[in-house]
Amino acid sequence: MTERGTFEERVGRALDDLYPGALFLARGDEAHAERILTATLERASRGSHARPPGTDWGGWFEALLAGEALRFGEPAGEAAAGGAPLPAAAQAIPVRARVALWLVVFRRWGYREAGELMGESREGVVDLLAFRHTLMTALMGEDPQGSGTDGVAHS
Amino acid sequence: MVSHTPDDRTRPGVNEACTRARAELWPPERIRLAEPEILEARVHVDSCPVCADYLRQDAALLEAYAQLREVRTPFAVRERVFDVLARERAGMDLATRPPSSAEHSGEPRRRGVWFPVGVGVAAGIALLVALLGRSEPTATPLGPAEASAAMVEDYLRRAVGTEQVETSDPREIQRFLAREIGVPMAGLIHPDLIPIRAEVCMLDGTRGALIQYDRDGEVVSHYVIPAEQVGPREPEVAQSMEDGRPDAMGPNVVTWSRPGVQEALVSDLPVAELLELLRTDR
């Protein structure tokens, strides 16, 4: 996907896509979500001039956001009560699993690309994605048996 | 984005057939030809509760994320993000801008040489100087760096702003201004001015509004900036910031104020026509 416009216009269009992702990655901590989002776009601003023609800006922003989520790690504080159910459920899984799930399950990144971004092998990504069932359980209160994706301890 | 299939072959209840079927069918939203391996995978999923549950779970998580995507970036967050970007960009501009010969020679700087935003910035800089100079008579004129940072901020906000209304209805503009900046006015009322839009702007940290009108094909920009300490003042032609010379490049600016509100018209129209528009309105 190529987009036209200034960097700021691209950011303006992408912001509402990135913010929910930041909320999920920050497990619902709004201050933390804003921190990683801001850091992402600062980094993007510094690197935008070097992007080649035809850049998938949305994908690049997502990569940077995932990178910042990993760099910042877990939020220091507790997530606020209430809010959207998915970020609240994400409190049940560690940050690396949140990043893997966000990239692959929600943003439909490939395993290989996600693994390269995260410094994980394909098997490592597979292991992290097994947290999907923990997430689902926290989200829906599902029976943890059945989809064949449980069995990975929460670390 | 190249997609790979979730592979849970090491998980309890998942066998080789499950792995192959998921490899063929994930992500399920992708359109596929009904080739033999796809049909075989579908047959497997139809008969495998583990895989069927896996795909249901995938759909449920996507649905949950779709609901989360309805969360819009709060305006305050958006403002703070773009404040940071504005500072970042202004700093970069100043750090990377090569010294121009005009600066060394003392000649007026041509607009757009190092800040490629165009006429809007020139208008805004002139307006900033006009309004700030008026509200703080002892203040020194803004230097290029300060004007750049302030106008980058305003440009970014308008480039990405979500708070705007496109309308020719003065009543709608009145509601917008009342809601967004607490100034219940309908803009300029003049038979030759057709409102186009109104939007939030930010000048030197103050939230205001920009109303744009069409006047026989020319755009006339009308800034409305709340300012508590300001009293009434008759319209005056503002000098451009370019060395204070009225003949310098840039749009024409007329400023005036009413209690609590500073206003300005910025346009390429002749000053006499801008003043005439105000005489009729006022």
C-alpha cells in the first residue's frame, strides 16, 4: 500500500489504527500506550526521510510500534479498571506474547516477519502465539481445552 | 504482508493433518481457488473439532480487535503526539537547514526556501506576528526559529486535525466555535463571503479557530483566537514579518479584536477589499 501526502498527513491517517494497537500492547494502560505511540512516531519522524518510494507506511508504523512496545516492556502501573475488553484481557499475557499476537493474529503479519522483528525463531513465535488461548480465556472465560493452543505456561 | 499459517503441531490435540489444513486455510479471509488441497483442508476442518475451534477462536479474537479499533485516539493524545512531532520537526529543520545567502546578506528571506509548507505558513507567520505583537507590545518580533516552531505546530494540527466542519451554514459554524473554543460567533456575515469550513487551530499554544470563506474564487481565512485580556480594537492592516515591510512577500493581514477575542483576516485579496468586508460585517 502506498500513500500520498506529507509524513504528518500519513501519521494523521494512521493514528486511529495505531492507537488501539498501542492500547492492546500496553495492556490497557493509557499512559503507557501514549508513551509507546509517541516514541514510535518520534522514531518514524526521524526515519521518514530515508523511506524508499512505495513504502508501506502503515506496516512500517506497525513495526516501529511493536519495537517500541518491546523496548518499553511492561507498564509500571496497573491498568485502569474498565475500558475495552481486549486490552483488559491482555493483562493476562506477557509483553512478548502481546507483540506476537498483535502482529500475527490482529495485523496478519507473517510468522517470519514477526520473528525477524522480534528476534525470535519461527518456533519462538509459535510458542508466543500459543498465548492466544490464555488471551481468549481471559476475554471470554472459555474452557482452556479444545483449540489445541493451550499448554504454554504464562511467564 | 506475507502470511504464514499458525502452526500448533506441538500442541496437544494437533496432528499433521491439522497443521496442513491450517496452513491452507489461514488466514480465512484470504480468497482462495477451490483447489484439491483447499477442499481437503476444508473437509478436515469440518471433521476436526480442534481445528474448527481454532478458526472460531481466530475469528473471535479478530472481532474483539475490530471492536477495539472503534476506539478513536483521544483528542488530547492526538494533540500531545503532534506537539512532540512538531518539536521534533522544528528541531530537525533548524539542525539541517543550511545557512542561506539571504540570511548572511540581510536580504528578506524568500518564503518556502527552507520550510516547504507554502503560502499557509507565510500567512500564519504574518498572523502570528500581528497578533502576538498586538497582545504584547514590548515583545520582540518572533525569530525564524520561534515562528517556525509555532507554525509547524499549527500546520501539523490542521494537516491532521479531526475537529473541523465543512459547511456554508453560519449557524453550524456558530455551534462549532461555541463548542470548540467557547466563542459563540457565526463568523463574518457578508453577502460576498461564502463559508467553506471551520477548524481548530493552534497559535502559540492558544486554541482557536480558522474559518475559511470563498470570495469569488479567492479563499479568505479568518482566525478567531480567544484572549481574555484583550479589549475592542478597530481593524488595522498588519505588516508582514518580512523586515516589517508592508510590500514584502506574503498575504495581506488585517487584525482587530473584540472583548476577549482576537481576530484576523488573511488573504491574497487587496487590503482595501479585506477592510471593506469587515466594514460591512461590523
